[in-house]
Amino acid sequence: MTRMFQLLCGAAFATALVLSAARAANADAILAKQSIAVAVELQAHAMNLDDGWSTTEAALQQAQAAYAKHDYAMALAQAQHAQKLARISIAQAESQKKFWRNEVAN
Amino acid sequence: MRVLFVVLGMLLIAPLVQAAPPSVAVEPAADLKAFRTNFRSQFPDLLLNGYVNGPYNFSKSERTQWNQIMEFPPYEFALQEGKELFETKFPDGKSYASCFPNGGIGIAQTYPKFDAISSKVATLGIALNECRDAHGMQPLNLTKGPPAAIETYMVHTSRGKPIDVTIPDDPRALAAYEAGKEYFYSRRGQLNFSCASCHVQAAGKRLRGDVLAPALGIAAIFPIYRSKWGDMGTLVRRFIGCNKKVNAQPVKADSARYRNLAYFLTYMSNGLPMAAPGARP
């Protein structure tokens, strides 16, 4: 009876562990997916400003490839890197967009 | 007292009211003149027609190598292939010649053109694809391969003719020209270079092992055989390559950005003789 109880407890614990791991993995996947989506939007904005960077695109592709392989930690890291690059490119484009005419005179 | 309040109020509001930006007149002819003057002051000894020789004006050793290469021009194979492709009939019995004035012979110097119907600039490559589309054929890649070969043949029939790109007095055409000009002078990419950074400000100087070609005359030699590519490439292929070099994400080959850039850049070479197909390191 005690043995049976121990087995049941073990099974319940293992199930809880698996469920919790699955939930954590699912949360990582959602987070990575959201980060990729934000990076995609930022890169599209940068491209509209004629200043999308190929390095942003490369990071984005790596994020998407990692996501496809269920490597959510890598996907998240690369997506965040892509976001940073895209934000810098947008700031660069916006800060000098109005100055392009000056270069004609130079 | 009331007057004082009104005056004070106006003084407070004044900085918030932005004056409307002065409308900048689009004057392609004035731009062309300024563009040439800039290069003339940079290279006073270089004759205008000499600009079509690009980097070979600035490096004796490269010019010697080029002269040797041109004894057996590397674009000859593309010329032959292009002629065959140009003359090949479509399934409906027509050929490319049916889509162009004068059967497509000796007309390449007038491209890019502004198409008033589509409100877009059409480069020669795009005109070829539109021709294919009109005859039920799939469009071709605009950067290399068969279209580059067909363009090679077509521009060869215009060799020596002065570039004659027209910008009609149509606000849409002027806007396309202005957009191309803006693209040319705007910095972009992680390295923050504009087209002008290399091909105006640093023209004739070295970038690592390469001599930078002046923007003036650069459009006169495309399509080119580049030793680096090992085959022919169109002007848009070069745009994509330049974008990649400064870590800027290239846009689609048939995008408005590249069409307009080609429009501006080729117009800037108006009057110079067509020297295409060319050969470059």
C-alpha cells in the first residue's frame, strides 16, 4: 500500500515537473515570438526610412531560424539584438533625414 | 493694457508657430550644371567625355590592365548571347524589337524613361520585362543573366551616342527625379555612407585596393563585366552591391527606390557618350 502510494506520488510529481517545464517552454516561445514580431516591425520602419541595415536583417533571420529549431533562448537574444540595431538605424535615419540637402551643396 | 497682453501673447506664441518650409524647386538642368561644375573643379584636367572611363582616369596601372583586357573584351560572350535572345521570337511570333521604337536598336541612351501611364520610371531592364509581360512571358531577374545579356546587346547598339534622358515637365516625373536625388545624397547603412560619399566626395580616391569611380559618367558603362563577379551585371546589381558594402539592406531590384536612383544618376550623365558595355575590376 505504501509502495503504491509512493509510486502515485512520484508519478504526480513527474507530471507536475513536465507540465511546469512545458509551460516555461511555452512562455519562452511566446516571448521569443513577440520579440521577433517587434524586431520585424522596427526593421520595416527602418526600411521605410531608407535605412534598414543588413546586420539587423541578419540578426532577425538568425532569430527566426533559432525559433524554428525551438531554441527560444537564442531566438530571444537575436531578436533583441535585431531590435537594438533597428532602433539605432531609425534614430540615425530620422536625425539626418532633413540634412540630406546639405550634401548636395558639398 | 489689452494691447500689452496681445503683444505678450503673440511673443509667447511666435516660437511655436513654424514657418512653412520653403518649397524647393526641382531643377534638373541646374542640378546637372552644378554636378558637372563640382567634378570640373575636382579634376580640372579631365575632359568631360573621359568620365565614362571611371576609375581608369586615376590609376595608370589599372588603365594599362584595362587596355590589355579590352584586347579581348570579356563582355563579348554576353553580347553574342544578348543578340540571340533579343532576336528570339516569343510564342506569339513577336520579339523584343516589337516593344521599342526603331526595333530597339540605338535607343538605350534614352533610358530610364518616365512612363506617364504607370507614373513610374522604367529602366531598360524593366522595359524588357514589361515587353515580356505584354507577350505572355514571365519577367526575368533584373540584375544578371539573360536580361543583362539583352541589355548588353541593346546598349552596344547605342555605343557612342550621347546619353539623352529626359525629365518631362510633369510633377510625377519631377518627384521621381527628386526622390532619386534624395536617395543618392542620403546616408544609410551601419557605415552611414551615401552614394555621394564615395562617388562624389571621394571620387578618384582609393577605397582599399579599388579606385572609386566618379558618379559623373558612371551610368554610361552599364551593363558591365566585373572581374569580381565573373559575369555581367546591370546598374541595379551595382546599387545592390553598394548598399551591401555599407551594411544597408538592399531593396527589391524593381523597386521605386532603384528606378528613381537610376533616373537621377543617368540624367546626371546626360550628354556623355554611351560607353557600355564596360569592364571593371
